[in-house]
Amino acid sequence: MDGHQVQQPRLRDQVRAVIRVNRYSIRTEKSYWYWIRYFIRYHGMKHPRDMGPQEVNGFLTWLAVQRNVAAATQAQALNALVFLYAKVLDKPLGEIGQVVRSKKPKRLPVVLSHEEAMRIINRLEAPYRLLASLMYGSGLRVTEACRLRVKDLDFNQQVITVRDGKGAKDRTTLLPGPLTTELESYVDGIRRSWKGKDPALRKPCSLPFALSRKYPKAGSSIAWQWLFPSQALSVDDLGNTVRHHIHVSSVQKAVKRAVEDAEIGKPAGCHTFRHTFATELLKRGNDIRTVQDLLGHADLRTTQIYTHVLGQGFAGVRSPLG
């Protein structure tokens, strides 16, 4: 072998580079790499370029038959492998043949009553109480709530802009009226700390990968400050010391403890607030298409599951018992 031959970047680095050029979210990056690595291990560490449709078919079928994964999980694995072959290896899969589809039943989501949701929220301390209030009041996913920046709140229009939500899409949702005063005061506190050159804000906040290259000073501006910053500093992809947003796992742990303390008798978590947001809006007579837009669902069928939670999927039919 020629000692001067240029070595190919590791597959992990190739995947990361293509994902970031395409502006996929960090969560998608982690998810795709998880499935790509799983696929490689399943086939005895063979490199994907030495495999193809037959091996992809075998892996997806094994997930459904042996691992009994949900249909959405199997689809996510397929998406990751389609991406790998088409975008990274430049070797599109084409027809992969008949795959055994996962038949794991989709369970109805757990939802809370308004009173149960408030019982949990009122057991949380700052900043978790405000985060949970936004998950319930605006229908945010926990990652979306954690990633909010000062510029994402529009108090005049009473809307919150969710940047790079699931599927790397932006959307707007409700800024809850009862939270307006508290949020305005909260943002004013961040502004005062920023103007006063608070040591906690001395380091810039982390920015999306492409933006940090194009506008390196944006991380020090008030507009880009995180609403819920992490206490610890971290290092970004360019080697700069930055402040990231609060870690999702810390919010999940706090909510889990509050659910236990509230003794509501349901297996609830952060995502339950989002489910409850949707069911409460439908219960109050809001149009399902509007709810779909607020949640950022690409497919109306995803939103329609909440009508089954409410028992509204039967075209107004009532039981003969009354």
C-alpha cells in the first residue's frame, strides 16, 4: 500500500459532516449514528460499503421479529440507513425487498386532567416549574422548551417560535397568557444580568453549527441567550468554551420526582404535558387542524390519536346506557 495514500475519514466523521451540512438536529445525528452502529454490529462489524439491500432487509426484519420494536422505531432505523447509503456513501439502496413490518401495537398516550397537571407543576422549583408550565401551556417537547432563547418569545403577538423542532422544522405556538408577566420579568432579569456583565454570562452561549461560523459574535448578543442556561460550561465543535442550555435529563428527573410527590397514580413524564395540552385544546372545542399546527405534526393522523383518548372518534355515537 502506498505510504502517501490519503486516508479516508472515519465513517463516524463522514456521517457527522454530512448531517451538519444538511442542518439536521443534534438529536437526529445521535439517533442516526445509533442505528448505523447497531446495523454494523449486527453484521459482525462489516463496513456498510461492503453490504447492501439484502443486509438492510435482514437487519430491519430482525428488529421486528426478534426485538419486537415499534413500527416507528423500525422506520427510524430504515431512515438512518437510507440516509447513510444515499448521502454519505453515495450508493443509494434502491429496492430492499419485502421487510417484515413491526406489528407492535401503538398504545394510547397517558394524559392528565388540568388539576393533575397543575398539581405536578406546583411541586416543581425554579426553573423547572416554568419549563413544565411551557410544556403544558404551549405544547412544547422537553427539548424544545430547554432550547428556547430570548428572541423566541414575542410578547406583542403572544407567540413562541420553536426553532429546529422535530424534523428540523420551525413553527409557532401559543405563549400562555397566565405566564406572560412571569416570562417578561424572567427575560428582564436575563437582560439586566447581560447588561451588568454578569460573570455567569461572560462566556458566549452555544450556537447552531453553521451560524457559529458565520456570526461568531451572535453568541454574546442578548437575543441569542438561552432562557434556561446550563450552570456548567462546555466546548463546542470549533473548540470554543460556551454555555449550553439546561440538560434535558435534569428536567426529566425533576418532573419524575414531582409526579411521584403529586401521587396522581399515572406513569407521567415531560411528554405527558404535551399530550395533555393537545387533549385540553380538543376538549375545549378547538379545531383539530389548529391543534396539529400548534403541535407541529406533519400528519393529521398523529394528532387524531388524541380524539381516541377523549372518546371522540365515534362520530358522536352515544352508548345506549345513556
